[in-house]
Amino acid sequence: MADASTELQAQLLPLLRAVPDHPRPGVVFRDITPLLADAEALAGAVRGLAQLLPPDVDTVAGVEARGFVLGAAVAVAAGAGFAPIRKAGRLPREVLVESYDLEYGSASIELHADATGPGRRVVVLDDVLATGGTADAACRLVERAGGEVAAVVVLAEIAALGGRAALPGRRVESLLRL
């Protein structure tokens, strides 16, 4: 299993591109679109992420926008439903809203108020864990909707930015560490 994991990392890491000064000077954006464009790598990433999910997950909540692409596919692979967590103003029905800080500003995300409920085990899934603000806000949304956050799962974790510290007491899984 360790060999498969090392092999998968060797396949995926070169497909994550660092884009300096995006969206603001001093920020290094991690672009996963080359990975998404490679069918074999995308399939491997989805399988690898699905293996990181705890058992008995009811819903994968994917964070806009790259968390949608990965999250929906991982939900199918895990036999779970999918719930979108979107930027403010994009969901059509009653929503719950959480604000949070980014490396370069602040933002708000939303989840349909009925996206989950009591007893539902939810995995929050995103492409990158940086400072942890987005993941923390997503977890708060899931809990406000009545769900239980079973884990936070990400494709890549930028360890130097300490995002895990923003998620104390939460199970955090990353396929890749940068």
C-alpha cells in the first residue's frame, strides 16, 4: 500500500502548479487544473481521496470551486451524496452563511439549510488546505445544518501555513503534503 501511495504522489505532485502572485501579490496559488486535465491522474486522485474517507459517510460537502469537481466524484466513489458549499449569493434556496479570513482577505460561504441533518456524517472536501479558514467555516456550516463533521479531506495540504491548527479536534486527511 505504501508503494501505491508513493507512486500516486509521484504521479500527482508534478501536476500541481504553483502560480505566484495570484490572486494577490505575495500569494502562491496552487493550480490543480493540470491534474484535472489528466484522466489517469484525476482517477487516481479520486480513488486516493475516497480511501481517506472514514466509514459510514452520508454526504461529501465540496467547497467551491475545485472542491466541487473532486467532491462530487469522491462522493460517487464512496456511495455518498454530495452537497455544494458555495460562495455567497450562489445558492437558490434558504442558506446558512459563514464568514472567514483568507491569506489575502476575507470571504463568506454558504450551504443550503437543508443540505444535511441530525445524524448525518459529512466529510468536508476541498482541493487545498492552506491557513484552514475555509475548512473551518465549512465545518461550522455543516454543524449548523445539523450534520456531524466526520473529517476534513483535501487533495493537498500546504503544511507550512498551519491549516490544521485552525481545525483543532477535527480529523484532517490530505492525499498530498506540500
